[in-house]
Amino acid sequence: MILTLVIKKGKNGFLIGQLKEMPAVFTQGKTIEEVKENIADALDMYLDDIREQYHPEGDMMQEEELLFT
């Protein structure tokens, strides 16, 4: 899976990073590298939150973690 990180100048010397495909996932940092590191953490937290809220109806046949590279 490929996600697009958009980085813009923020206030007070910070950079703001946001995922184009998932606008709810955003972060900040002082450098581009810091924003890249922080967006990965923000995405992990976002997905963890989604997983916790997921309550499927019906009988689950299988659950499996997939890694998209």
C-alpha cells in the first residue's frame, strides 16, 4: 500500500504532515525526518483505534493480519 505524506509549513517553525488518503492522520515535527517518523506513529495509533471500534455482525470465519509492502 502506498500512502502520500503531504508536508506544509506550520507556525513556530513546525512542519505539519498529513496523509492524503487518510486526512484524519496528521502530525507535526521540526524536520521532515521527524514528521516522517511521527506520521508512522500517528498511523499506528489511528489503525489501533479503528480496530478497537470494529465489531462485526455475524459469525467471523477468519481473522488474519496482513502486511502490505
